[in-house]
Amino acid sequence: MAKGKIGVAGIVVLAILGSAVLANAAATQVSQVVYITLTKACGCTLVICQAGDTVVGNVFNGARRSLLKRLDYSTDKEAARVYIKKYGVTQAPALLFLDAQGNLLWMKAGELSEPEITAQLSKFGM
């Protein structure tokens, strides 16, 4: 075979690899974003949560808004505890990217940054 040319077998291999990559990308698509915050906290924690509220509000607007599930531990402890326990959340605010099966794709706790969150969304094609 001439250098630089791909035969039928090569095309088949590339097609198989390509579909595996696409299947993997579909499997790792963000299906839901859970945001756990506190509206009643002391000092620094409240300041960080309020800043997180602003960041999350700025990032998850328009079409992205439908992805977001906001949980306030101060007022809805039981619902928030499910995620805290399952994903090992140790600090508020916390942002969790989940796939359709509920697998954790990415998590950030503490100070949230718009550029960091949008970069992660971009990695998942959003």
C-alpha cells in the first residue's frame, strides 16, 4: 500500500474507533447539575455561598437553566443530604455535574468561578 493511504481495513478500524469515541462522549454528557448552597450560614461561608449563587445564576441561564437543580441545605436538608452523602460533598457551596445514570462527572466545592465552570461545560460539549 502506498504511503499516506488508508486501505479498507484501516477505514473500518477508524470507523470503529470513531463510534467508540462518540459512544463515550454520549455516555459522559452532563444530564443534570446539582447546586447545593446555604442561605443561612455564618460569616465567610455565607459570603462564599452568596458569591456562588451569583456565579451559578450567571452560568446557568437560558438553555442551561433546565440542567440546574438548586438545593438549599438550610431549608431542604433531606434532599441535599442525599447528594452530600452519595458524592462526598464536604463544603458549601457545591456544584455537581451528573450524567443520565447519576454518575459524578465533575464536582467543585467552595469558591466557584465562572471561567472554571464554563470550561468544564465546554469539555462536555455544552
